[in-house]
Amino acid sequence: MLTPAAAEQLIFANLASFASEDCPLAEAHGRVLRAAVQADRDLPPFDRVTMDGYAIRAAGLTAAARSFRIGGIQAAGMVPLALGKAADACVEIMTGAVLPTGADCVIPYEDTMRDGERMTVSAGNFPTGHAIHRRGTDHAAGAEILSVGQRLSGREIAVAAACGRTSLTVAAQPKIAVVATGDELVDVEMPVAPHQIRRSNDYGLRAALVAGGYPCVERFHLRDVRHEIEHRLWHILAEFDVVLLNGGVSKGKYDYLPAVLEELGVKKIFQGVAHRPGKPLWFGVSARRTPVFALPGNPVSGYTCLHRYVLPALDRASSRPPAPLRSVALAAPVTFKPQAAYFLPVKLSSGARAELLATPDPVNTSGDLAGLINTDGFVELPAEQTDFPVGYVAPFHPWMV
């Protein structure tokens, strides 16, 4: 049976990239950048004053010459004034303003005394360049500032705006179908009989996808009726870019999905991965290159597989580089007997030397999604051993990125 790493590589190898599209800057939050952004001019674009005070020539400030004549005042956004040729010339200046022509130093207000139209430097020496943010010292014109694959937050959008970009080329948002299966399921708005359970997996999966940066998600429910599954799944495969099926992929008598998917032209890449929970995971690709993930129906299994495989696959198809895995140390010993990788829920804390510690917090059963509420993610423990001591270092997968 496949290892988690082998399953991941098969998913990546059979995954097509999402298309690119142009997006208005104001609507680009959360999108993944597909074309780099360069500085359209030097940043800052001029010698920028960083403190309120007085602009002077540094050479004019000596032990004997500390009084200057104020020749004007300049605020941010004003055309720069000229300092004048006199050695004692100065301009009153505000933070963010362009450095006046001829000046090369700014004296803060708190180090000066003013008497009418003259200013005296009360104390200290101030070299050339003091309180000046020089032109182009952050980034030169033409320098790449935002790289392909970055997910756009407020920081990146502000930078793009500073570079004059009104729109950005980003990965298209995939339309994702989350399909719950099973006769036992009823929606939360409906009365529930003693032999039924409320639909919850599709709500949780959709919320996790939205939190991961993929908001175009629709939920569906398929009963365990073969002809209904065939009909509705044909339309879903034709309409959506990614399909997540939840349940119906094991070997039960009413688990129709694997056979129906094959009839609908979905090529199975693998079924079953050697890990707990989530062993029945199924992955395939339709004739139009739609990736199909059939997640186990048990809530913990499906939710864990979404974070271990689906969200990284969506990021890859969006051109987002893989997030570096954090390593954490077990805060308590763990024993796991099955010959399979163990996706163990944990709670994070900091050790005495600021190291990340993972306290095991296993769920009661794979149906106990509420057992994950107080956990931060899961560690991936390898199948090759069964006993993991305190301090064992393992890769950590967060529920939230």
C-alpha cells in the first residue's frame, strides 16, 4: 500500500495547473500571484524626510555655527523648496516630505530652539543623511518585489498599489464541489430520526477550504442510489474544477462510487494509503483533467486527508510553493502498533528554550470530530516504528495556515 509521501507525489504528478486571470487590485486579497510585480520607479521615489524638524546642510553645522535662518516650511506632498546658498539657511520640514534641494541633513524639533525666524541647534552633532530615507534604498526601479506563487495579503496588495498596479495576474479560483454521500445523512435544517445523522462533514470541509483560500465551494448530497449517483455526478464532473467526495469509497455493498467513477471516465490513480486515520483515500482524474478526491466518510479521517493532501494539491495547482513543514518535539510518549503512518492530533506549546512541543491529544474514534476542537493540527509519525519517546521530532501539519 502507498506511503503518504508516495500518494502525495502521485497526486502532484497528475494535477493540472489552474488557469490564470487578471484580477482588480481591490479584489485580489487571498489570491495567488501568477505574474511577478516589479517596482515601476525607485522606492522611495525621492529623498524622504523621516522626522519633523529643520532641513540644513550638515557642513554648515559646526561648534561655532549653530544658528540658522528659516527660509520656509514644507509639508509632505509639496513641491520641494530650495534651501538657498547661505551657509545658515534652513527649511522647516515635515515627516514624509521631499528633502529640499541643497539640504542633506534634518535636525529634529526636539534638538532645536526657535526664536522668530531663526532656529538654533541646542545640542548634538548631526551628520550628512541624518533623518533622511534615501531614494531607491528600499528597491531600485525594475526590481522584483512580489514573486509568482505568493498568496496576496494586505502587505502584498499595498506594495502592488505603491508600484502603480491596478490589477494583478493571479491563479483562477477553482470551482470546488464537496459531495456528501449516504442515506443516513439529513441536513441540519431537517428533523433527524434516531437512525439518522446530521450532515456535518461537507460543512466542515467547505469551511476549511474557504479558510485555506478557496472560497468557490458548493455542497451536494448524494443518496446511496446508483442511478442518482451516476446522473448527478456526471453533471458535477462536467461543471466543477475539483471534486471532493465524502464517504462511499470503501468496500461496502452500497459503496457505489469507485465503480460509478470508472464508468464516468474517471481514471483511478490510487485507492488506499497506509496511514491512520484515512486509509480508504481514493484519488483519480477525469477525462477533462478534473481531480477527484474521494475522502473517507468518518469525519476525522476526511478532515485530516483534506489537510494532508487536498489543500497542498490546490496550492500546487495555483503555483503556490509548498509551505515548509515545521518540526515539533513530542511532549509525551506515543505507542502505535499498526504498520501504518499515524496522523496524531496534537496541541502545541512552547518549551523552556522556545522549542515547539506537541502534546498528543488523540480522538476517541475517527467519528469524533469534536475531539479535534482543542488541537492545533497533527504530527505525521512513520510506519517504520511503533514507539515514539518524549522529544521525538516529527513533521507538523496545522489545521490553519
